[in-house]
Amino acid sequence: MSTTGTLWRTAVILLLAISGAVAAFATMAPPPEAQLLPERAALVEALPIDTDDALVPSPASYIREEQFQRGDTLAAFLSRLGIAEPHVGRLIKLNALRSLRPGMNVSAVVSAEGMPLSLSFFNGRDALLEITPDGRVAERRAAFETRPAMKSSVIRSSLFAAADAAEIPDSVAMQLADVFSGDIDFHRDLRKDDRFTVVYEVHSLLGRPVRAGRVLAAEFVNQGRTFRAVHFGSSYYTPEGKNLRKAFLRSPLEFSRVSSGFGRRLHPLFRTWRAHEGIDYAAPTGTRVRAVGDAVVEFAGLKGGYGKVVILRHQGRYTTVYAHLSRIAVQRGARVAQNDTIGFVGQSGWATGPHLHYEFRIAGQARNPFSIAMPAAQPLPAQQLPAFLADAEPLVARLELLADLTTLAQGD
């Protein structure tokens, strides 16, 4: 019985397997109409190509721009512009090209053979010089486009280092120091993490920035105190219209260090204790010395231990003294304005090294310029206040926006 059952099951399995094979064959077999389709084949057709038309012709001329670098010779620079040797020898004789200074950009249109078709560059005197192939020089006033730029930075070591880190031009940094010089002594008061924001003009020529212009508005946070300045007319004011310009600058040098303060000291030459009635600023020979306020030159010449000295008489009872100069730039009786150059640092007279000895006198008595309250300059006239406020509002808004962005960036 068991053998019969086994044979029966085997027969059923074989029958199902044969049926499945037949069904699979019937499913996979192609339909009759498929046999009527033609076979597919790739058709390769040769197309004629005119190689003369396919090649891009060489340009008859090209434009190249290079920056004149420190250490460049005129001949090497012109060769770098792609100008051929015979033309270089002719161009280096032109006086116009001798005015090139490091940092100036020159644009040249040069033929494929290396012949200069035109040279042009901005000469720094608000003029664009263009040199034609025959060597003629045309000078035309540059059509500048002026736009505002906004930058901010944080003091890590010095004002100039912070400006460099933010790619702010040195001329803008110097203006900042001048604008806030009545409130901040940049020799002594700067601290790490002080910060500033500035809106200033950028003059562009043919879409390329050429130089920075005036500071339009600025904010400086020094030791937690915030100072703001807005340009209007020929001076700077707080956003409320108070004149930031003081009657006297805090220092006759833009940047230096105090090597000897006001009061008693051991005299470096005579080795005795004496009253030092001024401030000594250490600075390299030739550093510019500026008038701290509007004045008339009372004395300019040699005076004993002072060496070459300038004495200025200001309005009221004030006089200032600038001693040990290497060169005097004014004459007695001349009128000078605040920030005008009156001489240059030296070590004439009784001086052991190059420095400026500066005195601030009131009614003939020497006073410490760091400890007295400087008189303010004239305020903004009341009739000009509405125009000032209209100009100041958008500039102050830029300062606030930039200050907020800087704060957010520092928080991140």
C-alpha cells in the first residue's frame, strides 16, 4: 500500500512539472508578428568638416592689466604687459611712465605682435593718462564714481592692525584717529577688544576702486564708552549736532608713544632732578608735527636747549611749544590751522634721541595737556540743525546696522 502511494505521488509531481514547462514555453515564445520586424543596424555617415572654418582665429589684439610692484624696473614691467622689446626701449623714455609708483595699475591694449596700441593708468592726481601708439600722452580728468563702504573691526593690538584685518585703508584709519582725537588719546587709551565701525567713501574708476575718500560716519567703543561722529560741512558732529572738534588736539603727533611725562624727572643729560614742563613723544626723525589748534606763529627758529622750536599763540591765553625739531615748516607771523604741518621730529638742542618735546601753556604757565579739560570748538549753528539731522539719520542707521551685525558675529 505504501509503495502504491509513493508511485502515485511521483506521477502527479512529474505531470505538474511537465505542465509548467509547457506553460512557460508558451509564455516566452514571441508572437508571430514579431518575426515580421526588420533587424536593427547602426548607420554611420561621414560628414565633411572644413577645418579652416572650425578653427577660432587668433585675436588681433588683447587687453592686459598689471600692477606696478615695488622693485619693478620700467623695462621689466612693460615686458610683463606683453610689449615687445623694440617698443619697450621707446616707451621707457616717456616722462609720463616715469610717474608710475608701486601699487598703480596699468591697462594695456597690445597687438598679437607685441606692439602697444594704448596704455592707460590713473596718475593719482584725479587724472587718467592715456598713451597712444605714437607716444602722445593725453590727460583727462577721471570720471569717478563715489559710493559708501561700511566696515567694522576689533582692536587686538593697534588701530592700524585692526584696520588691516578688516581691509580698511590706512587713510581711513588716520581719519578715525583724527576725528576722535579730542575724546580718545590713541597713544594711551586704546585697549584690547575696543571696536569701531566706519562708513566711508570709495572712489572708483571704470568699476575699479581707486582710493578711499572721507569718513562719512563712525562709531568707536573705547573702554566701554561709545563715541559717534557724523560728517557735515567741514567738521564732525555727534548725531545730536554737538561739534566733536575740540579747540585743541590732544597730541601734536598722529601716532607715537610718550617717552617722558609731565612733572619732575631725572634729566637725561645733566642727571639731576628737574621739573619737566611738557610731554616727550618718541618718534622717528622726519615724523610730521601738527598744530594742535588754530594759531599764529609767535616764534620759529633756534632757542637754546630747545634746538629748532616753533611756538604758537592761540586764541585767548593759550600757547603751545614744539621743540627739538629736525626741520621747521612755518615762518614767524604765519597763520596756521589745526592739523597743519608746522615741522618734523628731530633731536636738535639738548636731546639724546629723536623725539618731540611738547608744552601746553595757559597764561604762560605750563600745564599737563592730559589732565586739563580742553575747550570745545564752535557748535553747529541752530539754522543748520534740520539739514544736519536729515543727513545724519541714514548714516546713523548704517552704523547701528553694522554694529548689530558685528555683535552677532562675535556672539557666534
